[in-house]
Amino acid sequence: MRPIRSRTLPVLTLAAVLAGLAAPAVTSVAAPAETARAEHGRPAPGDPAWVASHTVGTERLAPGVELLTLRWGATAADDRWTVLVYLPPEPDGPLAKGSMALGPEATARRAEAALRDAGFVPDVERIDVPAFADSPAGALGWTVKVGSYDTDARAREALARLRAAGFAGGTRYTAQDGADPDAPQAAYVVRVDLDDFDGELVAEHGEALNGGERVSDTVARTGAVAGINAQWFYDNAPAGLYVKDGRLLGSATQGRGGVLVRDGGRRVDVDAYTSRVLLTARGESVEVDAVNRIPGKVTNCGGVGDDTPTLAPQHDLVCTDSSELVKFTPEFGQVPSGAGAEAVLDRRGRVLDVNARRGAAVPAGGSTVQAIGESAQWLTDHVRVGQVVRLSERVEDSRGRRVALTPDTTILQVGPTLVDDGKVAVNARADGLFREDGNPTFTYNWVLRSNPRSALGVDDQGRLLLSVVDGRQAGYSEGLSIADHAQLLWRLGAVEALNLDGGGSSALATPDGVVNRPSDAAGQRYLGNALLLVP
């Protein structure tokens, strides 16, 4: 929390990203020239011949709604298990304490020499990152691998020997390195013609935000035709900007990608978004740090105020702020409790209680404002029982234009963007997929390697695309890198597309159950929210 003053968020907006597309030093991933259709002098999205040749099944789910099953690729003789040697973060750090999947060449070469001295035969490989819409191609780091094995069990035996010799590491399947376009893949796409489907695309969470529900259970409970996993979730709640039916239920990771849906999915726009909430009491306004999240814990960073170590988005990194104000709405459910202060407000903003500890239930139609650190003192100094305070909210797109939160407005912030204006345009750096501290491990594992992926898109005919690609299942479906995921949505004809939560969260369900094969051994996850097609 801090008093209001002018500021510039340290994020790269999608408008800036797209403006950079024209610069020769920053390029987007290229679409296949041989399958592109010329339109206004540039390739148009879509590769219908590729889609048709890899579609192995089509099922009608409802008028205007069809489920496509796609298969491509095959296991190759050189798809093997290997041991990845972890490298220490410090150039001279002990190899036994290695924690990075890759690192600087000098560190990789030091590990290579030590492994040879210990009787192993290592292989050092440079890992390159492709060009994204807001970052050029280049070397990400160097990996060190040992051995080639036909099973994970044999690779684990080798890993045990390596650890006994004083090294750290893990096993990897080479077909999941994200560099093989011919690796086996299984994808499922729900395509929706809204001229024939008289239902809507809606966002839905469980009984409370602070909980979770499996996609198949959400579909069954709501009577939906189909549903797909949506946002990230942390601490049992969705993370990032979440607007449902015009209500702000989750504040933005400032400047990350998101999708705005209106008119039941008949208007869809992929962009980058920010949000701002102000609390005004006794003539003074302060910034509320967040809506419906744990005070002091800023997962994915990209917050406001005095967060450390950064205000920029950093996916899966937790930033902190010792002094915060956080608004809670009735949708959250059981709110966090603890030291600090809080104000309990009715639907008109009248203060019902001011408490010296946090944890009071949110009144129906009202809200609570929890405070920690110095913000707790501000709250108790400025708020009194019986007075009326004002909570104002504002959401803006990448051009700084206010987004009207009308009753038919849904916004889900996930990311990164995959396709914009018919072009592959991954805003990887602006979306926090490169670590500010220079550690390349997250980018390697999350962006470059193959993982299960989910996406929402819309094609040039206005048809919705809900897509899931299975992954992490050797020989069946390896998954896609982010670049290849964007390419897939382009092939499907998307003119706008956004990456949704993936990994073990990737799930697509119909009334008959889950269509795909979620990668977690336990099956479907309990998720923060989902996107549904409801009649």
C-alpha cells in the first residue's frame, strides 16, 4: 500500500510488443510459407490441409460444437533416456550442490572435465531460445548430459552412480526436449461455430475461489457442453486478473497477457492488462495492492507498491510486500487470518467493523479490506465504524484504455499470448518467462521443453477454439514448447490465441468425462476456474 502518485509500471505492454514486430531486430515465429494464404501482402493464419491430414476423429457435441482429435509424429530410434547433470548457480560452486538445468558455458565445461575425471562420458550442448515477439533469438545456456538408455529405470541407475560420485542431476527423455517436430503428439480441439451454437462461453469456479474443482465436475455441475482448464492457481485460488460477469474477482499481474470475452464468446480479444483498485477514506486515497489473495504474497510478481524483488511479472516466482491492503469479496470463501487489521464493509461501502486482527467473514454483497505492516496502521487511522469509504476499480488494456466492466465482460489473465492479429506473437519476456536474475532453468523447462498445453483461440470466421495437447507421456504424447504451441494454434486458423494453464492442469472435459489424458499420476487436478460452453 502507498499513497497515490503518478507512476509507470515496469512492464512491456502488448502494444509495445506488437509495435516492435516491425523492427528487424525483433521478429515473431514464422508461419510455414508453403501453407500460408496471402492476405494484404502477408501470410494469413491457418493450415487446413495439415489439420485435415492429422485429424483422426470428429465428434458432434452439440449444434455448432465439434470435437476434433488430432495425432501426429512418431517415436524415433534416437528417443532415449539420459541423465541431465545439474549445474551450480555460482561459477565456482560445488557440483554436488548443482540445481540449474543449464548454465554458462564455463560452468558446463568445468562440470564436463570433472565428470571425465570421474570416469563418465559427458556431452555438452548449447541450448538456443527462438525469437519471440519481444525478444531476439540467442543462446540460453549449456546443458551437460551423460549416457543414453532405453528406459527411465536404467537412466535412474546411472543417476545413482553419478550422485555417488559427487554430482547432482535428474533423468530426462530426449523426445521431450522440445526440439523434435516429429515427436508423437495427441491434441483435442473443441471448435465452436457461434452462428449455430446458441449457448455461451463463460468462466466458472467452484463454490468458492478459495477451493478448487475438477473440470469434469464443473462441467457436470453446470450442464456444460464442454469445459477446459483456465487460469493458474496458487494457494487454492486463481491467480491473475479475473473478471466474471463484470465483477473484479482477481487483480492483475500487471501487463501480462489475457483474454477479454464479451457477448458469450462472440467478441474475443487477446491483449495485455493492468488493474488498479483505490481505497478512499477521510479524503485520502491509497492503492489497494490486490483483490482476493493472501496479503504479502505476490505469486508471479507483477504487483504494485513496494514488492520485492521486482514489480515486473515473473511467472512462478513469489514476490513479497510487508505492507499491503487486500480486498476480499464474498466469492473468495474462507479468508486468511492473522496479525494486522481489517475493515468490514457492506455493499454500500459503510464500515461495519474495524478489527485488530484479520479473518472476519465477508458479508453478503459486501467486502473486507485486510491490512498488514504499515498499512494496518493507515487503515486503523483512517477508517471508523459507521463511515462510508469508497473502493474504485479500473482495468486497462495495453494501450491504456479503460475496459468497461459490463455484466457480459469476462477477463482471464493467463499467458503468454500465442497469436495476435493473425500472426504468431508470443510476448515471452513481457509475460515474465525470462528470469530477471539470469537463471535460465525456468525458461528452459517451462518455455523450451515439451509440456502439456491448453489454449483458447478464435479463428477468422469467429469460431472459438478450445485446445489441449497432452504431454510428458513418453511414446504417446510428449507435449509442445511454447513456440510450437503457438504454431499449432496458428495452424488451426487462430487469429487470436492465448496460452492457458498447462502441465498437469491441462484438461478438456465433456458430459462423458475427461477427453484427454492429464499428465499427473493422480489424474485431474482441482483447479481455480475453467472456461465452459454452456447451453
